[in-house]
Amino acid sequence: MSTTRTTTLRRAGVVAALAAAGVLTAAGAASAHVTVHPESYAKGATDGLLTFRVPNEEDTASTTKVQIFLPTDHPLLGVLVSPRDGWTAKVTNTRLKTPVKTDDGTITEAVSEITWTGGRITAGQYEDFDVAFGQLPDDTDQLAFKALQTYSDGKVTRWIEEAASGDDEPENPAPVVTLTAKGAQAGDADGATAPADEKSGTGTGTGTASADSGSGSDSDSTARGLAAAGLAAGVLGLAAAAFAVVRTRPNRSRPE
């Protein structure tokens, strides 16, 4: 292979690799914030489970504290916290401004904050924190769970921003669950989801939180889309390299 062809191929390969790596890096960044799963539930769903996924974004510090704030204007009822090895959960209740009437009576308090401490999430790792609920509200279209993530070096990342309708996702979005019409398929649930872990829970039976205390999304779908785009960029780069080789190949006369 001539020097010109070798150089052309090498340059095209480098461009393809850089393009793919750049897009894949963006895909990783898009899914790096605190998220809640599933991303949707039916309004008024009962006996379900929410999982808060907390990735560590710092290379030189570990996550040592996680705070999730539950909405008190549209409270979750019957909240329980699943035990997590290495972590201790503290559950805070708040008196509701508007009590909730249920078949079992009137609820005047709900869980407003859950704080996990004692564990560590190191660089390149994440932790899932499970929260079971007895019933979701049926008078709102979404629930925002503001979150604070504290690192071992004292840094606090405030996942508290809510996107306005039609706006791009904010820099530090709060985890959000969309509530769909009753009985409609939503996320992994259709109104009543699979029961939560049968482990003993920690907490009390109602829930929401002080939105002012903390600094939702389709991030996983976005990350998958960006990853696919990265692979496509790599394929296009290789095609460009092959074309460059053909263009630089010397002409030869065909035998008579």
C-alpha cells in the first residue's frame, strides 16, 4: 500500500473513531443524572415501587449522602423504604396542608423526605434506592422528586430543576414520574404494579416533601439514541476510508 493511501486511510479511521467516541461520551453524560424508574405510572396506582438510580459523576470523590424529597401537595401514601446494604435511611414526615380522604380514613401526614447515609458510591458506579408506595395521587399529571447528592469532598449537586412545557431538559433535572389516565398502560405498570420487594421496609405510611429544600426524564432513551448515532458515525467513517483508498489507488491498464 502506498504512503499516500496509508495516510488517507489512517486519517479517515481517526476521524471515524473520534466521531463515534464523541457521541458515545455524550450518551454517557446524558444518563448521568439522578433518575426514577419507571418513568410513568397510572394515576391512583396502588402497591407499586419507585427506584431512584444515583450515579457517581465525580472522578475524585464518592457519593456519601442522597436525599429525595417527595411532593407534599400531591402526596404518596403508604411509603416504605427498602433496606440497602451499607446505607441507613432516615424518613421524615410532614403534616399535610390538605388532608387526603381514603376508604381507611383521613390521612394528615405523609413522607416528605428520605435521606440515605453511611454508604459510598465510587467513580463509575451507581446505586439503586427502592421506595414502595401504597397509593399514588390521582389529581396531577406528574410527580417531581427533587434530590440532593452529597460527595465526600463536600460538593452538593442539586437535582431540583423542572422543565417547563416545551423547553429543553434543564442542566440539573429533578427525577419526574408522569402520571397517565387511570387504567392505561404506563411504564411497567397498568394502574397496580408488581408488588414491591418483600423485604421489611423502613418508613411510615404516607408521603411527600418540602420542595424548597432540594436544588425526569427520557434520559435513558436519549442515551440509547446517542449510542446508536455513535455507531452510525463509525460506519460512515469506515465507508469514507474505503472510498479514499479507492480514489488513491493508481490506474492500471487492463490486458488486451
